[in-house]
Amino acid sequence: MVLHSDGASALHRRGSYGWPPGRRFVPIDDYEALLDRAFEQVPKGITDRGSWTLPSPDIDIEGASTLIRNLGAIAERMDRDPVHLYQYLQKELGTAGTLDSGRVILKGRIPPRAIKGKLTSYVNEYIRCEQCKSPDTTFGKDGRTTVLRCQACGASRPVRL
Ligand SMILES: [Zn+2]
């Protein structure tokens, strides 16, 4: 994953998001708390990405649809394929939708809390190293098995994409 040492972590500690420059994300306190919990176990010194944060999802419920305006930006920060993230959300939330230029429209009125919970689950399942909790991981192959490989400690575990 790409390392951004642009002061985002200092901003994050003050309760606002500093990434990406020039774009504004509205902090959502409970999402921030979820992510803090997800990453509080990252050992200091193993990776600079211990203070890794994601843009708060920009969610709107419009009529019978739920809009996530910045899924593309979230996936970019995750260093993951937006299509994979989108498909995961569809499956986990039990709905269908469309992904267009980083914007997702899901059928149904989906509580933002549920979406944030699934984003955190995605981080735990497809990004975070189980051994050292680093988010600095990539997908690789071990024989025919797809594995999540940690760039910080070298651990790997099988994943189902
Ligand atoms: Zn690790």
C-alpha cells in the first residue's frame, strides 16, 4: 500500500481527516471509533501505517436507495479494487446496486451504521494482518490458494476473494 506521510495522522488525532488534500470528508464519530478499535492494536514502530485512517463514508439515503458517494476514494485508500469492495458490500448487506465512477447506489434504505460496520469487517477480512495488525498487506498466491501477505511482518493467511 502507498504510504502518505502528509500529516494526516496528526489531523486525525485532532478529530478531523486530512486525506486526501483538498477534499473534505465529514467525520462520523462512531465510524472513527470503529476504525480506532480496529487498529488500536497496531504495534508502534512496525509500520508508519499504524495511524492509517479511511475517509468517512459519504452516505445518503434518497427515496428507496442508499448512496455511497466516495466508495472509490475509500477503496483507493485501502489499496483495494473498488469492484471487490462493492461486491462485498452487496453480498454482506443482501442487496443489489450499481457502481459508477466510484459512486455506489444500493437498493433499499440501508442504515449508515450497517455500511460502516461492513467496511470495518472488510478491513479485518481483506486488509489487516492477523499477526501484527498492520494494514500494509497485499494479495498473493501460495500454490493455488490466494493469500493475504503482510509487508510488515511477512505473515500470510489464506483469503477467499
Ligand atoms: Zn503482519
